[in-house]
Amino acid sequence: MTDTAQQRPTGRAGALAAGRRPHPAFARWRDVSLVPVIFVLGVAGFVVSPAFLTRDNLIGVVQQSTELGLLVLGEALILISGRMDLSLESTIGLAPVAALWLVTPAHGGRFEGLELLPAWTAVPLCLAVGAAIGAANGFLMLKLRVNGFIATLGMLTMLRGLHLGLSEGRSIGDVPESFAYLGKAVWLGVPAAVWLCLALFALGGAALGYLRHGRALYAIGGNPEAARSAGIRVDRITWTVLAVGGLLAAFAGILYTGHYGAVSASQGNGWIFQVFAAAVIGGISLKGGRGTLFGALTGVLTLQLVINVMTLGGVPPLWTQFLNGLIIIIALVISRFTGGEKQD
Amino acid sequence: MRNATEETAGEPPAVHAEGIVKRYGPTVALDGATLTVRRGEAHALVGRNGAGKSTLVSVLTGLARPDAGQVTFDGLPAPRWGDTAAWRRRAACVHQRPMTVPELTVAENLHLDRFPDGRVIRWRALRARAARLLAEYGVEVDPAARMKDLGVEQRQFVEIARALSDGARLIILDEPTARLDAGGIARLFTKLHALRATGAAFLFISHHLHEVYDLCDTVTVLRDARPVLTAPVAGLAEDDLVAAMTGGQAAPSGPPARSARRPPGEPVLHAEGLALRGAFAPLDLTVRAGEVVGLAGAAAGGTTAIGETLAGVRTPDHGRIEVRGRPVRTGSVRHAIAAGIGYVPEDRHRDGLVPGRSVAENTTLAVTDRLGPLGTVLPSRARAVARRMISALDIRTAGPGQPVSGLSGGNQQKVVVARALARDPAVLVAVRPTNGVDVKSKEALLGVVREVAAAGSGVLLVSDEPADLRICDRVLAVHRGRVVARFGRDWAERELVAAMEGVGAGESPDRAPGPAAPTDRPTDRPTDRPTDRGVRPQAVTETDGGPRP
């Protein structure tokens, strides 16, 4: 059929299309729209404080971006496939706590666990807990068909409560060496967490661009019915993405715990706002089907740079929250116009 | 437009637009459009997708501000731009897509954002007012019913009543029949005729030229952002009208590519005893290679459900489906696609397209497993497939990377067809593929369907438009979930429509007189009840209508 039809004249078609051609490159602009913003922030940081452009400071910023970055990575995948998961911010705290609870000795320490499993299983356990939380969210959304926003909000609260119950409201300081390694290690002069985070973003970006199941996320988020009628297993893939999101949050928990050497009782508390802000600033649509991981990464860096510049600028601590919210709103507005797209 | 006072001789027209220019960025949507609709006139506005019809409607309803030009209503200048209430009193528009709130009652929808009597809503009075309004226009709908519980037709009538209730004497109907079946269209036309008698003027936008001829006095053709023809409908040959729309020679009359037909080959799709409760009765169906089989009937009569069941979207209660002799798991789109059933869904916006994604992505949505090793999708291969499809189906796009939301309706539909064809299906199941596309695209799509068959696949074309079914080798007419008549290549439109509407055949399937005169070769048998099948197998199997010399 294709051969026969190729002979059709297409001259007028070409002429007509040319008149309505949108700039082909324009669609890609929104992915890099934050790069100039990051540059401006760098200049601002340099003006504000000579300490900004030091190796230690920049590495500190990047390291702090890793944990938030992994949450944003997970949330971005979930948002692209047209869902949302608020409970990631609790997963980052609960997954390490649950893992440590299962491996910590039952007697002797400040924190008394069950000692069911050997200490080396802490990392896989933590990841499994994260994936299980994501899968539970998937069960609620896909099998029971409850509203994802409220279901994961409930999950957020419930898991936060579980975290507090298990840890008895205290920080857990005695972390097995295997569990703390990734968060502390430095590879080639840069924290291992940074390498891992970059690698995961690259992996995720490649999967979205070059794997059929990755590409399916855009179709599912853009129009689930169309994806279904094209033979894509919408529910199964969505479920997988939710589990991956939980897994990434748990991994962020491992890095965070290693970085600070302890799981605090409020680990991750209130992060979800920043996660969504970074994703949206970075061009991920809350309605699904649109956005790139590179954009999400620039969103994370933008937020972290803002906080860093404010800290260096000597903003009184009691005002940081106000300014943080204000700057996120400003960043949203800027990226709305540099990106040229509605953020719906 | 701000100081427009053009006096015309005698009675001023209901609306007069002069020299309207509208640009969207580099795109010129309207370039000096002129339109005059006299009072009490039914004026058709036709043109291909992208010709500027929608933009002109936006200008006439105050939704878009023209860059140049003037609009007058009844000889008076148009309201200030932005004064929506004033615009609404001038021109009312029933849009192509429903503009009602499904969760609210009919009464509330009728009074959206203009509740009477100040601040507090008095529900009883509101409902009474709504009832009066509906009665005034002869719409029999309970004002307290929720909008979503109404049928398509009733919803449309409510929208028309709402449009008229603002006092506008110009009613713009943007493809009002696209959502209706034949009976609904007939009732709509009756209503519109009655309204014209009261002096209302209509601007009627349609892709169906016969509707233009049935309803309208005058027709204006837009092409490439300009009006190219305004003429009385009476005495205008349909060929000339099509020529004006397409800008070229008149469309070849009759079905395209008739000569390309060849005798059908092996069965590619075979369904046996396929049934879905509440939708259609047990159905036996065979589609052969190189053959286009038409399934004629209204959407509510079960034809859409049959198509969706074959495509795996819906799970049948009984029966089985075979493709090239191999059974297909029913109720699974994946298995249907893998077995070789290509599917063009009825509603391209709902089931067919991912609007924000590119032509290449949409085209390759069902073939991603073939575009690279180990689950990868190589963009170069995806683009290659898309390019092949773009040229094969003559999709007008800036390139494989353009989002499909930027394409015209006809080209979007071609993308949906391309998605189904990208896998080289054994059989193509196309449900109303020409819905909401212009004449030229319609022709192109039907040509594609014929080519698919010529290339050795089978096609099942579900439609209720006789013009579309002309390309079929065989047509089964379905009424209320049952096949009520079978036709060969040559049939009279009247007979087919009668069969689809169930006239004379539907109620007593045992010995009903066939709707068609026996000039057609395939017998118009009453259809297959389960009980009939054992007794008279020849009445239900497809073989008796099979290959012809």
C-alpha cells in the first residue's frame, strides 16, 4: 500500500505546511530554559559572596541536590506518566528506618531493632521497602481506582506516623557501615552520591528517549486511552513507574542517611513541595505526557542554588522560608515565560 | 471594527463581516474574509480543515479580535471587544465540542454565569424558567436532569436552546451533526427549519455537503483563509462546490479506485458467534484478503461495539475471533494487534492520539517493539517509519517531529490510520474513520482504505455514511445489534439507509421482507438469531456472500 501511495503529489502539501510550520527547535527550548537562570544565579552568588565560587561550596550544593534530585527523578517519571505520588517525602525517611529496624541489634543500642536479618541486607531491604510503598500506591490507584492525590497524601501521613512510631521519635545514629558507605564515599574527588545521581538521571533520560517502555510513559501520560488502544499495557507500566518512584526515594534515603550519618525523625519532612516545584520549574507537566529529565535536573539545581545564595548572602534564618516560597513562585513565573508553555 | 457602520440598502443583514484579517504569529488564518448572512437565512460555511472557518466563527462570536476588518450586526457596529455578554446577545454559537457542564442540571447549564434575580439563586424559579425556555424551543428535557444523563441529541438541543435564550438572532452551528446519528440529524433539521420561520439566521458549518443542500439557502466557501465563492445553494452543482473547496478540479465522481479491485482471497478475519450483551447479537463475520467489508449502522446500533470488540477494546460474552486461521485472545488489544488487527478507533481525540506528542511518536505507538533491539526505540527508525507513512498517506505536517495537536482534523485522522497501518495488519478495523474530516481528506482516507485492501489486507469499515460505504465490496447493515441486510457492491442508498434504520426489517427477523429489491445479488436475509443458526446455517455464514467472479 505504501508504494502505491507514494506517487501522490505532495507539492501543495509542502507549501501549505510551510506556512504553518512551528519552529522545530522551539519545542526543545523549554528543556533548557533554566540554564540561563542557573547562570544568573551563579553570577548573583559570585556578587553576594566570594565563598560561592569555591570548590567546597559548589560540591556542597551539588551534594545537597542529590537527595532532592532523586526524589524529583522519581516524581518526574510518575508525573510524565500522568500520576502523582506525594508519599515520596515520607518514603525517604521511612524506608531507611524500616530497614534499620529489621537489622539493628535488639539490645544494647539507643535504638532497639528486631535483628531479624544480617546488617548487610540493610541496603536491599531499604530499596525493597521503597518499591513496596510505590507498589502499594499503585494498588490503591490502579486496582481500587481511588484518587491518587488523596491516596498518596494519606500514605504520606501514614508513613510519617510509622516512621515516628518505629524510631520512637528519635534520630537513629548507629547505621551499619554498608548502609552509610554510599552517602559518605568520595569518588574521584566528588561525592559518590553525585555520580550516582547523575548516572541515574542519565539512565532515566536514556530510558525515556530510547526504550519502548520509557517512551510509553509519554503516551500514557498524554492520553491513556490512546495508549491502551495502541496495545500498551497502561496499568502494568504505570504500576512499575510508581514502584520505581518509591525505589528512588528509598535510595535517596540511603544517600541522605549516609551523608549525615543518622536518620533524623523528620527526614524528608516537607520536601514534597520542593519536589513538585523543581519538577514544574523544570518543565514537567502536572497533567502528564510532557517534560524531560534534563529539565527536572535543572529545576533541582535552580532551587538548591537559590537556597545556597540566600544562605551565603546572610539572610536571617527566620526569613528563609518566606524567601524560599517567594523565589519558587518567581522561578515558576520565569520558567513559564522562558519555556513559553502553560504549566498546566 | 470599532467604528463600523456600513449601511446596506434595505434591511440590514443579520451579520456582515468585511475584510477580516487575522494572523496567529506567522500563520495567516483569515486574509480578507467577507461574509454576509441575511435575516432568516440559512447560510452554509464550508471549506477544508484549516481553511479558516473556525477563526471566522471566533471573530463573529467575539472570541478572537481581528487584526483588520469590520463586523456589523443588523447594521450596527459589533460590540466592543471583550464585552462577551453583548457579543452573546448578537451571535450565539453551538460549538463542535460540547460546552456544557456534565455534572450540573439542565436548568443550571441553561443559566450558566447569568443566573437571574441578583445574588441569591431561587432554584424553583430557575427550573421553571428553564422549563419555559425548553418548551419554547420544543425541547423535551427535564430541567432537573443532569446534563451527563442526557443523550447526545438532547444535549445538543439544550445547547441550541441556551444559545437562543440570550436573544441572539444569529445562530452559528459548528458541525452540529458530527455528534448525531441519522435520526437525530433529521430532528435537528426539523427544529432548525422551525426556528428559521421565526426569523433567526443560521450560519451552518458542515463537512457533509448534502446537509448544506438540505438545509441552506446560500453557501460561502473558504479556501486558504479567503472566501472563494458565495452563491445560492440551489443551482450550484456539487462538483463545483467541491472544486471551490479544493481549489482544483472537481472530485472524481463515484467511489475512488474501483478498478483496483480484485477477487478476494483467503479469509484474514473470521468471527464466530461473537456477542456482547446489550450491544450486539451473535455475529458471524468473515473478511477476506483484498476485500473491504462495510458494517453499516448507527453507533448506538452496535456497530461501534462490534468494531471495538474485534479490536480487543471490549470483551465479548461469547464467540471467538480468528486472524488468518489462528485464534486471537478476545478482550486484549495487545493480542489483537499482535495477531494482525489494525484498529482505527471511532474517536480520535479520546482513543487515537496523544496530542502533545509528535507525529513520529503517534505513528509508531503500536510498533515500538520493532524499532530497535532489546526493547530500545531508535529515533532514526521511528522517524523513518513516520516519513514513510507521511508520504504514503499524504499527511500534511511540518515533519515527523511536529506535535499532532498542530495538525488539522483530517491529517490527525491520517496519523491514527498510520498508527494502525504501521504494523502491516492482516486486517484493518476502521470505525468511522471519516468522522469530522473535510471532503478531500475523506476521499483520501477512503482511498487509503482501498489501497490497504489492494495490498492484500482485509478491511472492515464501520460507518453509517452511504458515501463511505460505496468503497466496500460487501456491506452488512446492522440495526439494533443484528445484521438485518447484506448488500453487494451495488446498492441504492435508499435501501441501505432503510436497512440501517431498521425500516421494514428490524422487528421480525424471521420472515421480514428484505428492505432491498431483489436486484442486488446477495440476498437480504433476515439475520442470525442463535436459534436460527442450527436450522439455516446458510442464512448466517458469510460464505454465501463470498467470492464473486
